Amino acid sequence: MSRLVVDRLWPMLVGLGALLAGAMALQQWAGRRGNETIRVAIHDESTAGSEDDDAAPAGDEPGTDGAALSELHARARVAALRAQFQEAIALYRQALAKDRGSAVLHGELGHWTLVAGKPKEALPHLLRADALRPTARTALWLGKARWKLGDRAGAERDLRRALSLRPAYRAARLALGNLLRKTGAHEEAISLLGAAAESGSNEERARALVALGAAYLDSDRRGDAERSFERAIQFAPARAGVRLSIARAWLATEKKEDVPRALQIAQRTAELAPDVAGVYGTLGRARERSGDAALALEAYDHALRLDPRYRYVRKRLVHLALKARDFPRARHEADRLLADGPDVPEHRFLAALVADRERRRPEARKGYLDAIAAAKGDYPEAYVNLAALEAAAGETARARGALQKALALRPDFDTAWTALGKLQEAQGRRDAAEAAYRRALEADPGHAPAWLALGQLHAAEGRVEEAIRDLRKAIEAKPGYDAAALALGTTYAAAGRLDEAIATFRALVAMAPRHVSGWYGLARALAARGSRAEAVGALHEPLGTGVNPAKLAFGYLRAARAAGAKVHPASPVLNIERQGNVFRVRTPGGTVRARAVVIATGGYTGQGLHKTLRSKIMPI
């Protein structure tokens, strides 16, 4: 072999040897790790953990600048960026034990604890970091923690402080803009979010434009919203997280006409990112909101195949199963949530809710109490449901006590005030009940159940005009609210305003054709007006339903035999002829003579059975 060839060949051989050695080392390392999954936290695409876009860190994570303070600190950062939060938090705590006065460690520990969904645990560390060294970044994180804990005033204060420390801080503008649009300060929110969208990377600008579009939707500036969403996609056309946030913004309007837009975007995103569980979570929610429970279930199941620990989807499946009265599926999903997070209060609450709907009241009561204990007493919704259980059991004092605890935790809790009003009304304390309903409406003027309860109270007291006004407000607050429509029709009928009652009941049954109470109310109103034939039709209408022919046939068979009839199976009738006063029924095994013949085979009857049947039925 010539020297020239050797000179050219030996570098290639050395490189090949290094490649093989690296491959062998990687194989050994992988063998030691087994099937352990490596997860990397990319927050705007990691949509499986939450459906709340405002909770995202917005590209301001620690560990992206500044040297690590120690080896433990470096390992903690790596674990956090891999989304191994439990391991990261443990490492941060170890590092902090050796340097308790480090603002950096307190801040990063607080931040990643917040990202892990534990704002209450994050708050003390963020407060300590802010006290040791106030910065715009710690003020931002502190504001987000307060927001997650429901302290919107404190959150706004901290986020404004972050902007005062760094006026061009894009992440703070984005967070404060999102907060302000949630609190109704739409114009300032639009100003902040518009400024945030003018700088940063393409991805950062896209996120800001999505938030700006959502703010425009809140202000009912739909054209501006659509333009913002289009620009967001232009800046980041391949980012599934951006498209999902747009779909969720359309869903968040709670307007029926916006659901198709959300559905279209979610379906397109599923085509672009078929392996992202969060895509199917949002697609399932859009399908659920469009009324297609079967396709929603399909999307949710697909999301769980991609990520079996997708908690949001399991929660939705619990509610979907309860709505369909599929209690085994609801129990299964609630049990999986409990197995995945036994200390999560909401998981215990959902398990209790399933038991409650199944009327397993002792288990439900224990479950609500367990949820309250897991939340260290801070679970107003559990107290309200517990109160309903106690009231149903006749334990009025306990029910009142539970509602008072809920209101102590959240004084503007509209659902708790409405429940308290119903409790007062059941005890005959109508003035106190009305005061409670009005407190609910002070907390939320659009709380439809409070308007319904107030309208029913006024109707019972004979205050017809007030009742009608209240019930109309209930329907206005919640279009399609069948309970309010039924109450309104009943109130009109009781006041003798029959034409308005009939129109209201007709609208109700057009919206919900199987609403038996609506048909009954319509029948009574029609009868009172003298339209007897229409009234009879209304009474029969709700009885129409789907029939299982096989079950119906076997039911007839059992009933006939029980009545003493002789049944001859596998003996089809070939022909029926009349001879004088007797019918001759011919079968393959012989002929039967009978004075009367009943043909009860419906669409399965052949046209050649008897001449009178020709062209009268459509065979199957």
C-alpha cells in the first residue's frame, strides 16, 4: 500500500474508531438507565399539564443565564429544565441548606415550585428572594404566584413593580396584560400586550399577539382579534402551542358561535402536531363544547394514549362520564387521578363528586372532607358540595356551617351565596334568602343560577313582573338555560299570559326535544287556552323514543306466554286468506284457522302476506 493512501486513510480509521467507541459508551449508559424517560421542559409546547395559557413562564426561566453557584445548583437546573421537578426541587433544597442566604437559590426554587403547580409552597421562597435582592424577575415570579393563589390585587402590585424596575420587561408586560384583561381593564391590557408584541423573538411576539387577540375578544373587537391571531401564526407558523392558545381563546368567549372556529384551529393543529397530547386535549374540549360527546371522548382517549398522566383530560373525562351517567367510567378516571396524585385536593373532590352522583352519600361526605383536609381547609367548592349533602340529609345546621366556611374563605363566592339562599328559603326565611341571592349577584351579575332562584322566589310570592324580569336575566346570562325557560313559561301560565307561556314552552322543546317537563307545561298552557287537540299532541310527544326491536319482540313474547298464549317459533306466516268469518293462516307446517288476526311485525312484514298490505308498508 502506498504512503499516499495510508496518509489519507488513517484519519478516517481513527474517526471511525472514535465513533464506535462513542456508540458503545452510549449503549452502556442507556443500559444503565433502562427505560427511564428523559423529559425536556419546553413550556409553550408542553400543553398537557394545564389548559391555562396565562400560567406559562413566558420564556423567563432561571438557569438560562448566570453561572451555577455549586455542583448541586447545576444539577438542580438541569433536572428542572428536563421537567423532572420533584428531583429538581429536592436538589435545590439541598443546595439551599448549604447557603440559606442565597437570593438566587430561593428565587429559582420558588419559580420551579410554581411551575410544578405548587404556588402555596413557592410563595415563601419567592418572598425571601425578593427580600434579599429585589429584582424585576423575582417581582414577576412573585406576581404570578399571587395570581395563582387568587390574590389578584397583590399580583397586580408585584407585576407593576417588575415593570417599574425594568420598564421594557416584555415578560412582565405580558403577565400584567393578561391579568388586567381578566380583571376587566381591557384598554390598559391591550396597550401593554400591544407593546409586548412589538419586540422579542418571533416566538415571543407570537405569544404576545395571542394574548393581545384574547384581550380584543374580551372587548368584543373581533376583527382586531382575528388580525392579531393571524399575525401570531405568521410569526410562528410551526408552533403548536401558539395555535392551541388561539383555539382556547375562542373557546374562552363562552359564545356558541365561536366554538366552530376553535374546533377548526384545533383540528388543523392536530394535523400539524399529531404526537402532542395537549393538541387532543384542546380538540376534545372543542368537540365537547360543540355538543359532540362521542368525538370528544375519542380525542380525550387519544390524548391519554400519548400521555397517560395527562390530568386535565382525565378531569374532563370524569365530568363527561358523569354527564352521560357512565358511573363506571367516571369511577375509573377518578381512581386513576387519585393513584397519580393522592395528595391533590381536586382529585379527592372529583372522587367524592362521583360518589355523590351515585348516591353513595357516606363515601361522598368522607371524600369532600378528605379534599378539604388535603387543601388544609382551603377548598370552598368542597364545602358547598358538602353543604348540599348535609341539607339533603336534613342536617340544616351542618349545611349552614359548611356554607359559612366557604364564604369565609371566599366572600364573593356566588355559588355559595346561592346555596345559602336556597337553604334559607327552605326554612321559610324568604327575606334572608332574597338577600343571599342578591349577594351572589353583587359578586357576579351574570350568575344565572342566582337569577333563576330569585325569579322562582318572586314567583312564589306572587311578584310576577319581578319574577319574569329575573328569569329573563337568567336566560340572558346563560343562553339555552332550560331550567330558567321552564320557570319562565310556568310563571307566564300562572299569570294567565297564555300566549307568552306557549311561546316560551315551544322555544324550550324546540331547543330540547326530550324535555318532558317542557312538553307537559306546553300541554297545560294549550289546554288552558282551549287548544285541546294540540294539548293532547304535546302530552304524547315526549313519549317518542328509540326502540330496540329485538328486546321489544322478546318482551312481547314473555308477556304473551304469561297471558297463556301458545307461541309457535320458527313458523313464518306465508299467506292470509279470508273465508267467510274465518281467516286461514298458512305456514310451512300447516294452516291455522282464526276468527281474528293481528299483524304486529311492523316494517319486517312482507307485502305478499295479504292484499291489503300492498303499498301500505316499506319492508326492511
